[in-house]
Amino acid sequence: MIKRTLYFGNPAYLKTKNEQLVFDNAADGEQKTIPIEDIGVVILDHQQITITQALIAKLLENNTALITCDSKHHPTGLLLNLDGHTLQSKKFAAQIDATIPLKKQLWQQTISCKINNQAAMLESVQVPAKLLRSFAAEVKSGDANNHEAMAAVYYWKNIFEIFPDFKRDREGDAPNNLLNYGYAILRAVVARNLVASGILPTLGIFHKNQYNAYCLADDIMEPYRPFVDKVVWNIVRMNGNYLEITPDMKRQLLGIPAMDVIINEEKSPLMVAVQKTTASLAKCYEGKARKIMYPEFV
């Protein structure tokens, strides 16, 4: 079952009753209920939202990812369940004991897939991507020659034709704001499924920032980023003003977990594909598999 992504952008009171999320709309007094078991991600994007501790506990028990936003509507926090798998300690041990050669092989797979998906994204909007295809084929163990960065230069220079000087920068000009929002949703989906697969999202394959609690999520989401980029590309193509993220833009970005991708030669909602990816990563750590299952952008 595809878990729902819920967005709250107005003053509201959120509580729980009978295993339901109960939503009291402060504006019109309307009350709605949603089964907690159906929820995968919750985004809190207003400074006058009140949420009860009982509901937070129920959401985390259900392995729901809870995202909070600041006054500028930028996602700033991610809350996850600490106990997502019955064999968690065994899986933690396998992850911690992973060898450097294994991590380098997994990173090679990850970056090669990311660059191929970036190439496919550009090709889908009629931008030549032969250079990226060659980069993807040349990625060595651990991406020793940093083909990821080389590919990024070409990719971001060519992705938005109406922004020829665009630079990917979290704090940069629009449509960076749209990319940030989409990536925050993707990151939550990936982190949630890492926990569900019994893996510590803090211990990355490549990312090692001591201040980042989700290094592994940032690693594993890399091949999925071009799917977010395509959604943002569509938004940019259809709209003229990107300084503020409109409700319609948010609606499109909130659809990212449900968008179709191809994984293992089968069509699958992105959220389900991420489950397959994180489960395959757990098997790699345990020595039961040699390859992470990633999606293919087509």
C-alpha cells in the first residue's frame, strides 16, 4: 500500500483518537480524520500548528516521517522512529562492520546510477547527454575521479533552459527553493525506509558530516534526485514566478512519493521503490547481495 503524504499549511490542531489522526481546521472549525496506518510523511508548514505528544508518538510508532518547516516555509527538521525493525541490532552490527572496499563498491553503483538518471532526465527534455553517459560508464570504485561533480557541472548548466546561469545552491535563487522542497520530501521518504529496513540513517556510505543525522539518507537518495528535478522542471515550464512556492506547486511536489518509477524492470510508486532500495542495501551489508537495487529514469 502506498503511504500518504500529508501537508498542513494553515493554523490547525492535530491530535489522535481511535488510531486516527484528527485534524481540527482553525479557520472553519471543520474536523477530519485519517487512519494513521495510511500515513507515510507529515509536513507541518505553519507556525500556528499545534500537535499533541500522543499523536507524535502514534505517528512514530507507525514509522511516519515528520517534517517541520520554519517561518519561511523551508523544511528544517525531520523526526523518525528509533525502532523500525525486529532484527535491528543484528542489522546495525552488519552495517557498522561494513568494509571500506564494500562501501566504495556501493558508492560506485550509487553514483553511476545517479549520473545515468541525470542523463535520462536531460534526454527527456531534449538536451544531449552523451557526456553524462560516458561519465556514468567511467565511475570507478569510490568515485575516485569525482565524476559526480564533473557530471553536476554539465547537468545544472543545461537543465533549465530559461535560466542559463542557474547554479545549484541550497541558499541560491529560484528554482532552488523548489528543488530544496522536493529533496526534503524525498529525504524523508528515504530516511523512513532506511529505518524500516533496520539500518541506521546516520552512518553514511560516503557522506560523513558529524552534524548530519541522515548521512545515509543523503547517499541513497542520490539516484532518485532526477525524479524530483523533473517535477521541478515541469513546474518551471508551466509557471512564471518561482520566488514563492504556491499551493499548486506544493501539491505537485507532494506527489513525488506516489510518482511512478521503473525499478527491477517493473513500474512502481517511488515510495515502494525506495523500500526495495533500502531492503537491498541491508542485504548488501549482510553479505546476501552485491548490488543495491536502484530505479531507472525512463
